[in-house]
Amino acid sequence: MFADLTVREMKAVRAYLHGIQELELTDARSKTLMKNSILLIELHVPRKHEALRALDRGQAKPPRQARVILQFGNQTNPNITEYIVSPLPTPKTHEVKTFKGDRLVRFESRPISAVEYDHIDDLLEKIAIKAHKLLFETTGGFSYTNCSDRCLTFTDIAPRGLDSGERRSWIMLQKFVEGYFIHPVGFEVLINHQDLDPEKWTVEKVWYNSMYFDSVEELIEKYESGGVEKIKLPDHDDKDLFSTFIPRGHSNTHTNVHGPKLVEPQGHRYEVDRNFVEYAGWSFAYRVRSSAGLQVFDLRFNGERIAYEISLQEAIAFYSGDTPAAMQTKFIDSGWAMGSSSYELAPGIDCPEIATFVDLYHYYDTDKPVRYINALCIFEMTTAVPLRRHFDSEFNIYGGLDNTVLVLRTTSTVDNYDYIWDFLFYQNGVMEVKVSATGYIHATFFTPNGLHYGTKVYNYVLGNLHTHLIHYKVDLDIAGRENSFETMELKYVNFTNPWSPNHFIVQSKLHRTEHKTEQSAAFRFGTKFPRYMNFYNANEKNKWGHQKGYRIQFNSHADSVLPRGWREENGISWSRYPLAVTRHKDSEATSSSIYTQCDPWEPVVSFEDYIRNNEDIVNQDLVAWVTVGFLHVPHSEDIPNTATPGNAVGFFLRPFNFFDEDPSVSSRSTIIVRPGQDGKPKIQRWTPEVVGHCVTDKPFFYNGTYAGV
């Protein structure tokens, strides 16, 4: 039910819709913007109660369906319409998919396509020809056209305008070299590309060396007349490119000896059957939706469901800066289909060589499915820290259990940034959700005033400060669907010491708060955040009489990115809350949408609506919405690339009286050492001594190509 669409299903959906004459569909990659075409095809997940009837009662599975986004540009009033196409693999019907409140999707809020980029490139060529001398002199010989190995490229900024219905993008030019993201040249231009006829696109503003101009012609005239201070960037040298990964400097590590490797002496201890995974009591189904990325469904431990769905919803990076492009940069990554940015993983680096690698297939801004080779990996690893251990110095007894964990991993490379998405499953019923950020920083041209908004990391390069926020949906079903939510804090109590009446005892006492409504369970940034957040089933108890529960534990340094209700903040109202708890609704399936990036001012999906009605959340089917993140003030060590240590955030799902004892006691990997009668250590173990080969004999291989299928 939860498997991503197959290539056959994607092709069948495309053929079905192209066969409906009144839709007048043409190829997505045809040159014109005035066309009707498919933007996206992905799985439409069944309604929860239908899925649970099949999972828990053995009833028939609901029919497989596809979610399809159609762009109707070839009509009087262009619009975006979503359809649900079914049944698969042989579709026969389609119906319009509506949004809560029957909100319409403006055509201007569509994600930018490859064809629109082609037209932007055409316009930039015309602009660059006019400004050829300025750009050539500024960059020391780089140009946008006829450039061979000294070319310029561009990065476009979003959101595209200042109000709903606009489509105006700031674009900055960069040297087209390895790591071009950190090679801005100080030339930025504002293009109005709202009209579907690219011949009618216009240049509204130009920025060069901290000065604004109303046209390219005005800039050129003032440049030639001496009214503009000229920039001369340092000469470019391919042999000393600061943005490359090529090693430089003195190394203190022996390069003729390999470092540690992860091995499985006797093969995998997990099972993978298509999109279904089993490991050490855990079982789940996974998918990677093209729009927003990794999801798991029907997560169980020892047969008991812990969560119906845990899924990535959105990732944003909101920037500050002194140049117009920097001021405008507020990236909302599902608007770039970050799930379809799940490129190939390198064995031994992105995942261990012994991992199970899985190909993914996406249908986004294309005319046939695209295969992403080895884009997801599954592996078991040791954390090199014991899950638990103890040495009893009185009896000279040692007991320990190694901490092995299953990792489900994929990545999103959204332009400059790389996000590593991890779901980790521990032997003791704990699940961890983690994202690690790496890739290139988003950099703009350095100005002295820019130091208020970041750090100079190279000549004429400013690393702009920004905040990363990541949003997750956690649909918990703790011992059933009837769950409640409480927080726990400590309060000091002061009372007379019962065994010494002349003294007082001051200590902490547990203080529980049951949250009965959605607004009570929506915790805003800037207010005191509880330390324990427990989801429990009041009707199910463990052996000791405690209500079965799971709690969410944060590993995050997040904060808000804009004042509440300030323009673009309306599109990311989920970012107001590190945690919000709502009642499950199929109509509230996601907290964001693929359209928010280009229209955050009047978003199609408004998370605030989910809690505004303030419904009862006692003994209900509950969903936790979790926001994690961190502030990134770039620094010189971000050159050439941002490193993952210290840039990982997430949360844990931890059992809280769900079990009668630690369930990892069932692990046969435990080792106990006791003194023997002969005075020698007696080792008790339930697994054999390690045997087998240590390292794969396969040479490193990385394909790095992606093609239609």
C-alpha cells in the first residue's frame, strides 16, 4: 500500500491522462510555457482507516492511486489542478484533488521548470551580451556566452516576488567552476518572468557593487562614464581553487593505510522485501515521495504498532544579507521537489560498502520516469558505544551489550545544500530521526555592511547567516489509536525533614500536565518548553500499572525565523512551534506543499488552520508535528564545504513504560564475564566468535548518471 509507484504505473498514468483529449496535454519538456502538461506523478497514500482495515483486519487493500499535478498554461485562465488517478496499474478514472477550504492553486505558485530555466538562460544571455565588457573586466576574463572554460552561471532566488501572484526572481551571476555556489561576481538582476510569453519578460532592477540601477543600460552607461566604482576580482587559477575537494595542505594521516571499515562477518541481520524492512523486532514500510522525501509507515516493534506514519514534511533555510539576492533568499525546499533530489549514494562514504542500496524512480518535470541509481541505503552499524554495560567491582562481574542500529538513509541535494536524512532503529525500542547538513554554503558578494549578516570567507565572498528548520509528521498509535498527551516538569517542594524536624528538605517533585486541546498542546518558540513530552494510552497499562507511552525527546537548537504573521511567515506557520499536537485527519495529511516556495503569502496549505479549531485531544488519534533546526553563521571552516559534525539535529522516540523491562534483554549479543572457580575469567556469550572476511574486494564504483526509463 505504501510502496512508491513503479515505472509501469507511472507510464500507465501518463498514457491515461495523455489519452484524455479535453486535457490537451503535451510534453513537459516542449519549449513553450503556454501548454498543458504533467508536472508530477507520485503515489497517493490511502486514507488511514482504509489502510488499517487491511493491516489489522485482513480486509482488502484499497486500490493503488496516483497523485498527479497538471499545469494548465494553454488556456485563458492558467491554473494548477491536482488529480487522483486510479486504479493502478491500469487507470480508468480521475477526480480532482481538493485542498482544505477548497483553496485554489495560483498558476504563479507552480515550481519552476527546466523549460522556464531555459528561457531565463536565454534572457541572461541577452543581458550578459550588453554587460559583456563589465563582466569580463570584473571577473578577469569570464563571460556568459562563447566562454569555453571561463564561463559564468547563475543561481535564482526564491520566493519569486513580494506578493501572491507575482513571479519576479533575483538572479546572481557566479563563476562556473567547481563549487560555483561560493563564487559570486557581484552582479545581480531582478527578472519579471510572470508572462507565459518569454519575449515579454523584463529586467526590473540591477545590482552591482552595492548600487541599484533601473536597467542594464543605466549600469553600463555609468560604468563607462566612471559613475560606478569598478570591481576587479582576483585572477582565477584552476590549480588553486578554494572551492574544490582536491586535498591541499599538510596531511597528518597515513594515506597508504585504510581507515576502519564496517563489516558484517556473516551477512545481513535484517530483511528487505521491496519496500518492507524487518530488523531486531522492528518492521516498517518506507517510501520516498518526490515532493518531500522520506516516509515510514506501519512502524512496529515486536508486532505492536508504535506509529502509523513518520515522515519528512518540509525543510527551509531563511537567510539574511546585504545584497538584494541575499535579502530575498528564503528557501522552502519542497518547492524544489526535494524528494526527487535524492541522488546516488557513494559506497564507503555516504553509506558503508556493505549496505543494501536501492534505486528510486521519480516522475517530476519530465516526460518519462527517471531512475536514481543507489539513491537509498539500508544498513546495520555499531555505534561503538555500548547499549548498556556495568562492571561490578565487588564481585568482579562485567556485563555488556553492543549497540547496533539499523539505518534507513537517503539524501536531498537541493542546489547547494546536501541533507542526509536518517531513520535509526535501536534494539531497545528507541527510534531516532536525524538530519545532517552538509554541502556548500549559500554565499553572496561581500560588502562591508554584509558583516552584519555573515562572515567573509574569501576575497569578495560573504557566507550569509541562515536558520535551517525541518518539519516532521509523527502519527503515533501507542497501543492503539486512542491516545492522550501529557508533559512533565519538575517543581521544587519544601517540607520539614521527617527524621530531623529542625531542618527542611528541598527537592524536585514530578509535575504532570495533561493537555486536553490542540491549542494547549501547541508550544511556541520563545516560551518555556517542557522537558518530557509523553504520548500514552490511558486504557493500556504495562505490568506495573503504568499507562503505556512513548515520548519525544528533542536534539535541536531551533528558533523562529520571522515574526508571527510577517508576510512569508504565513506560508510556514508550522515553524512557530517546536511541537504541536493535533487530531488525525486525512484532510490534514501534510504541513506544507510544493507550492509554498513561490507563494508563501497565501499558502495552499496553512498549518495554523489545523490547530485553530482547538479540538479535543484526549483519547484521540493524535499526530505530533515536530520542528527541529539550527542557526548557521558561516565561518572560514565552511570552505570548501560545510561539515556534518555539529550540524545534525533531530529527535528520539523513546518508550516510556511501554514495555515491562528493556526489550533489548532479548538480544543474544550480550556478554557476561564472571570469575571462574580456577580464578580465571569465565566468559558467557550466546553468539559465536567473529569469523569471515573483513573488507569487500569490490573496487569503488560510482555511476553518477541519471536517465529516463
